[in-house]
Amino acid sequence: MDKNLGLLDDFFDRHGDRFSWVRPQGGCVGFVHYKAHRPIDELAEALVHKQGVLLMPSRIYDFPGNYFRIGFGRKNMPEALVRFEAFLEEWE
């Protein structure tokens, strides 16, 4: 899980113009702010359909704003981030 956290740190550093990430102190879930003016729901829906990567928009948790939940305990996190990054190259 520590390796995945490092991958996420690097990912969000590269995409700091789009996302704000506060590294979780425990557990295997992070909450990320999507800074764009487009709703996170649009990004999440397109991402899962085009790349098979699932993000959970904050509205599912009755949390207002443009945030999403991301789990990082999975073994395929490196592959998911590669797919997410490829998606972002075409998005916006």
C-alpha cells in the first residue's frame, strides 16, 4: 500500500492543476478535489467507460463539491494510474 501511496503522490504532483490531494494518514482510501469547472460525475462516468477505472464521486457519500474517493489498496493501482493518465491526456 505504501508503494501505491507514492504512485498517487507522484500522479497528483504531475496533475496539480487538476487535482488537490491530501495524503491519508491511515486506511486505503483517499478523497481528492477535482479543481475543474466540469462536474466530477462527468469525469468519473467517462473514465470508467473509456478506461475501466472507477472513481466514486462525492455525491454518493452526500458530500458537496467536486470531490471523488479513490481506493489505493489494490495490486493493479499502477495500471489504473496509467489508464487514468492516458484518459486525462484526451479529457478537457
